[in-house]
Amino acid sequence: MAKRIDVSGLSAFYGNHKAIDDISMTVEPRSVTAFIGPSGCGKSTFLRTLNRMHEVTPGGRVEGKVLLDDENLYGPGVDPVAVRRTVGMVFQRPNPFPTMSIFDNVAAGLRLNGNFKKSQLSDIVERSLQGANLWNEVKDRLNKPGSGLSGGQQQRLCIARAIAVEPQVLLMDEPCSALDPISTLAIEDLIGELKERFTIVIVTHNMQQAARVSDRTAFFNLAAVGQPGKLVEIDDTDRIFSNPSVQATEDYISGRFG
Amino acid sequence: MSHTIQDQRPARAPKSVAPSRLTRGGLPRWAPAGIAVVSIALGCGIGAAFGLQSKIQWGLISALLFVTITYVASAVVENRRQAKDRVATSVVWVCFVLAVIPLLSLIWTTVSRGMNALDGDFLSHSMNGITSFEKGGGVYHALLGTIEQVALATAIAAPVGLLTAVYLVEYGRGSLAKAVTFFVDVMTGIPSIVAGLFILTTWNLMLGFGPSGFAGSMALSILMMPVVVRSTEEMLKLVPNELREAALALGVPKWRMILKVVLPTAIGGIATGVTLAVARIAGETAPIMLLVFGTQLINGNPFEGAQSSLPLYIWEQYKVGSEASYDRAWAAALVLIAFVMILNLVARGIARWKAPKTGR
Ligand SMILES: Nc1ncnc2c1ncn2[C@@H]1O[C@H](COP(=O)(O)OP(=O)(O)OP(=O)(O)O)[C@@H](O)[C@H]1O
Ligand SMILES: [Mg+2]
């Protein structure tokens, strides 16, 4: 199921502006990798290059290679739609589809892709909602609109929607930044469970969160405003938080940055 | 145990001398209404005293008095800032009344004069065999013509306009999109008679077809299309980008994302826009005169032969100038207003029914 990601020499542009420069890293299957770094250093941009969402932005362009188990996502003839089915994404702000019920939201990926058996649909929806720790809260109101849920519930609904299509990799861009500590904890627990099945990459500004949930941590930085962001180092989370090999990482983690 | 906790602070000496800065004297809540009554009474009094003929002058004097009295009263009782606030509010009210009076009087005139001739017979009969000067006859042929022509025009313009808007918002980049936007803008400004002449020269003169409801519909659809494009474009732009990205990130192809996520989210507003465009063309007379020609008979086939339509019927009846035909013109005007109103209500119903749902 889960796949290894191998990035080499990746740069991403917005028009003529280079947002990230020459990034190489490896993400192991069935692990959680956290991205940390100051605002504007290109964490979201890099994350979005991993499922070809970057090119959805007008002017978005990518150079370099992203190998998903030896298959280059940016190779010739690769269908971005197929890539996104393999590499799912959860956004910073919960974004359930407002016209759809809770059930339809979770089923949306399958329905819109058109590859499912009707009889299996409710099973998959139930399994995904259980996987996202939301089933007990919504099982009595599956036909109510998804926008009637609380923010934390909506975010878990979006996670359920993302895992319903059975991706191999799950990208999360600050999934807890709009949530209270209890919902955050629920989602962190969830990440711990999901890593049994998926490769997970999570962007966070919360150091404790990175330390709690991730196996490996990557620190990004940028030389100056307007300069492209770079990967400073990636290492086991324990090492990054106890004994990083680069001074800038230690400064950032201990709050002595800038 | 709370009773054991005692307030250790020394009792404060009551400061009765300096009034609190947070409270202030204020006009009572009925003050605006009271001032309005007083100023209208004064306005009428002044108007009568000086022998002003026009009731409009009476009204303007009242409005002026209303604003002035409000300002003075508020400045005296309250303060300057409050006074300005109240003046702004009262100016808004005056403008509102000024805008509503013509509307109400229009509706009142149409209803009161239109009711003379409006009855079941009027709605279910044509003018067949009725000379313009006698009573009787009806509007059925014109109503039928309007409905068919408008429906055909919508059937042409709504899909084209919708797809154009989808192209502009979802796909359009670069010079082609700019050109389309420019031509839509130009089309918005086309006078209806020009649209009629265009169809007349191409469809009727060059291709040799006779007058028909369909020819009129084509001219109407030219008028309708830019309105549909514009309103749909605005509605599609209101759909948050996050929803598009959410759908794309699920591995949904772009066209399905547009069809299943973007359009359903915007459908309420789109329906309203299309209905407003329909309302705009339902009252068009010029292209109908040129292309549909007008008739006193019932012609249910919009593709063959002359038809009538409500605006054209109103114009014809009014031109005759007899008592009976005036009544018929007003009654037809009432029918036209009701037709547009019903369409509006239907659109609102659709918008409410389809709007993104909230609540638990
Ligand atoms: N749509 C866009 N168009 C142009 N430039 C963009 C766009 N989105 C981001 N950028 C630029 O790319 C750089 C990286 O932005 P990005 O959003 O990836 O930062 P980030 O690390 O995710 O920051 P944050 O922690 O605040 O989310 C920034 O300099 C930003 O100005
Ligand atoms: Mg970001």
C-alpha cells in the first residue's frame, strides 16, 4: 500500500519567482515526516509538488524529479489526475463540499471518480469515518450537510474524504492550525493510526506536534525574504530536537530564530 | 464558603458630581417617526399656505424639513457625532422613499387600470374578430407568443452563456479569454433594435425565412447572452478556490469537478441571473416588431408565421386610442408584470432550494 517518496533536485516556481530551490529527500513508507520552518519558506509549495497540485496555481511550474516507488511523477505521459488519486491531500482550512451531505462528502472522491460499486459505498464511507475517528459523532446524521459540523469535525471529515479513495500517501498542510487542543489531539492520534497504512507528510508550525507525531523531521529555511526556500536538514525527529547537525535548526527550534 | 470572602476594598465615595462619560442624553426611540410626521404636516402646511400646486414640491419641502429637524434636534439633545449619524440615516430613508414612490405608483396605476379588462376571458381569448374599438377580446395569443419566444431564447442563450462563463472562469487564460470578455462587453451594449436588424438581414433577407417567433427568439437570445455570461461569471468567481482544490486533490478530473462541485455550489445564483436576463428580454418590443410581426390570431407554432407578444400587444392596443383598447393595454401590462414577477419568485425559490445548506 504505502509508497516511498524520493525527491531529487526539485525546484518550484510561481511564474518567474522561484519559491523552493533544489530540494532532495527521501520519505520512507509507513512513516510520518514533519516539515517545519518559518512562514514563507516554501513548505506548502513543496508539499503541493508531491501530488502535482502545484501546477493548479496559475504560473506554477516544477523542475526536478519526484519518484514514487521508482515512478517519476513528473515523467512524460504521467496523468496528474492519477497521481492525485495515489497521493491524497488534507488542507489547512477544513473545506467540505457545501452542497453535499456528510455521507456524500466522504463518498465524493469515489463518486466523482466513478469507480465504485454501489453496494460497497456505504461500507467504505463507514470505514473511512471510523478511520477518521468521526463515525460515532456523525452516524446519526449522515444526511445532514457537512458544513453543519464543528471545525474539528469538519477537518476529520476532510481526512475521511481523503482516505476514502485509498491513497498510498497522505499529505497534510497544517491540518490542526485552526483547531482546539482536543480536536488536535484527536487528529494526532489519528495520524498515529493512519501511518500503519499510509505514508504521511505533515506541515506544522507546532514544534511539540512535530515532536509528538513524526518519525522524521525536515527543517526548511530561506536566506532572506524573496529568496527561494531550501531544505536545511532532514533527520530522525529525536535527533532534530535534541542534537541537530546544523546551527540554524537549533536556533529555530529553541526560538532564537531571526 | 463564598460568604467568608469579604470585600476588602474601601467603600468608594459616590461620585455624583461628574456624570459618567459612557452614558449620554438621547432622543427617544420614536423620535424619527415623530419628526417625520411633524415635517410632513409642516410640509403640507407650507405648501397649502403658499399655494404651491405640485404635490412633489410639498414632498420635497417635507423631506428637507425632516433632515433639518433631525439634525437640529439631535445636535441639541445629543451631540454632533450623533447628529451626523442621524442625518446620514435620515437621508438614506428619504432616498428610499423617493425610490419607492414611483415604483408603488407604477404598480398602483397598472393594477387599478389593468383590472378593468382583466378576467378569465381576457386571459383565454385572442383578438380574433374583435375590432379595436369594441370591448372584449383578450391577450391569450400574445401571452402564448411571449412564453414561447422567451423560452426559445432562453434555450439558446442560457447554455451558450453558461458555457462561456465556465470557459472564462475555469479555463480562460491569455488573449482568447480577453477577447471573449471584450466581445461580451460589446454585446451588452447592443441596442435591441440593432439585434433585430441583424437577424432581419441574415435570417429573413439573406436566408429568405418569413417572420416567426423563432426569428424573434434569436434576436432576444443575442440580448440575453451577455447578461447570462456576466452574472454566471460573477457567481462562479464566488465559489471558493479551496473547493476546487479539494476536488482536484481527490483525483477528480477538472471537468467533473466543474460539473459536480463548482456548478452545484453556484447554481442558486446562476438561476437568479438567468431569470433576471429573462425578465429583461420579456419586455423587449423592437426586435419583436421587426421579426415576429404581430397578429391578432392564435399561432402556437413559433417556427412558422407571425406571432404576437405582450409588449407588442400593449403597444398596438395603446396606439388605437379607444377606451376599450386602453383597458386592454393596461390589462396586458399587468399580465406582463405578473409574468416577470412569477419568474422572479421561481428563481428565488430555486436559489433557496439549491443554496449550499447550513445548519445541523
Ligand atoms: N499562489 C502564489 N503565487 C505566487 N507566489 C506564491 C503563491 N503561493 C506562495 N507563493 C510564494 O511562495 C513562497 C513560499 O510560500 P509557501 O506558501 O509555500 O510558504 P509556507 O512555508 O507554506 O508558509 P506558511 O508557513 O506561512 O504556510 C512565498 O514566498 C510565497 O510568497
Ligand atoms: Mg503553508
